[in-house]
Amino acid sequence: MKAPKLLPWYARKAGVSVERAEALWRKALREATADTGWVGTSEYWGVAEARFLELLKEEQSTLCAPHVEGFMRSQHRMGLLPLLAAEQMFTAMAANWQRFCNQMSKAA
């Protein structure tokens, strides 16, 4: 039986390999067949998908992968703060310079 097209996405989201996710999918199909007794019905596919997601969560909890995405985003934003401040400072300086030049040209 073919694996679902979203299986690589689920695997990447959980942090497991695609091969391991395929093995979990096959296990979920076997368990769904044992639970429902029928193959190919909507109940069968629902049970298979639910069990696959359960197995994937169990597999994810056994992995020791740190979740640093949020930390990296905040560090990136904090790294951009000096650049944003410099940009605003130069914009203010340019506006003041334009104002000064306009006043000097009107006075002359």
C-alpha cells in the first residue's frame, strides 16, 4: 500500500527520517486492519491516520532533538536592532540636512 503524500512533511515536522515514518505508517495500517477488520473504508483510513500520528508523536518524544527555532528567531531580531536604529538615525540626519539646506537657500 502506498504511503500518503504528506508523509515526508509529517516526518520532517516530527524530526524523524522518511524511512522511519514509512515504517510507522505500515505499522499503523496493520493496527487499523486489526481494529476495523475492513480495508479501504473511511473508518479504516481514519483509524490508520490517527494511529500513525500517535506513533509519530511517540517516536518524536523518544528523540533528543532540541527545539531552537524560536530562540534563533529572537536572536535574529535582536541582531537586527542596531541596524534598524542606524537606519532610523541616518534617515533623521538626512531629513535634518535637507531642512537645513532649504533654509540656507531661502536665506540667500
